[in-house]
Amino acid sequence: MGNLSCQISVSLDGYVAGPEQSRRDPLGRGGLRLHEWFFGLSELPEGDPRAVDVAVVEEMTRDVGAYVMGRRMFGDGGRWDPQWQGWWGDEPPWGVPVFVLTHQVREPLPMKGGTEFHFVTEGPRAALARAREAAGERNVSVAGGAETVRQFLAAGLLDTLQLHVVPIVLGAGEPLFAGLGDVRLVQESVVAGPTVTHVTYRVRR
């Protein structure tokens, strides 16, 4: 059985999305800045200092056989749209089965490039069980959003949490650690990129 990890970008004040999230602005006001460090990594010239970020991305996606995400990451958290196919177009970036936590029953949604969305109504543990079955000996990753990550942390299910700490202050939005109580993390590594710091923790049970 592989590792269960989560990697997520976070502001200095602990938010993973800005305020006023909507289908028009899925990351909320200012939230897109959390992910600017990732843009253009596949096209870097030789010797670019952001090569350290490329190495982190390659490591965090290596050998992932399935993902789990929340309904708000798949959609916008508003009224359920049975025709909605996600934010990512016809060929999402996941390339493996993705298990979406939701209260709405829906048939699996196969997409181009190997991604197939499965909709799980029985909760995080059921989604994880199905993801582990799909992944086999490979790893499973919790893709987000914040509420889903908190559920897995609170249940003591995560093995590894990797934070991409972006030097911005959002002031409001979707907090990653709100209401979690005593979650204990053991720092394993810190990688400093030119615009973001990647901190990896082992979650102590």
C-alpha cells in the first residue's frame, strides 16, 4: 500500500484560496497568486533558478496512482450541475482515477488522457478505500480543497503534507487549518525556490 499525501499552495497567513470564490473566480479574489510559482515550469530555459521547483513537482507527482478531491475543487460548491465536467477542459491534468467527495450520485466521468472522475457519497474513508484499490501499490494524493484536506488530517489518515508557502498575505479566504485542533507535524525537508518555499511534513499520529 502506497503513501497518502497532500501537497497544496498556501499563503503566509494560512489561506489556500482567496475570498469570494465562484465559478467565475474559482480561487477567489487574489487566490490565483498562490499558483503563479507553478506557471511555465515545463518551459524553463537551461540554468533557470526555478529548476528547484521543477524537481519538487516531479517528486510530488511521481508514482501517484489516484487522487481524492472535494466537490468544491471539482465544481464551485454551488448548485450541483450534472453536466459540469470540472475546471480543466476535455483533458484534465490528473491522468489517473480521481475520487470526488460529494452528496450527489453521479455516474463515472471518463475524460481524455486517462483521467476518470468517480463520485463518492459515503465520505472520506470510502473515497480513500476506492482510491487505494485503484492505485494498487502506487501512492494516493489528496488534491484539495481545504475542507477535504482538513477532513483527512482530522481523521489521522494523511501520511505526508507538503506546503508550497507563497510569500503573500490574502487576509481572508479559505483557511487550511481552521478548527483542526492539535495536529502534530514533523518537518522532513525544506526546499527554497526563488518565489516559493516547499516544506514537507510527516503527519504524526
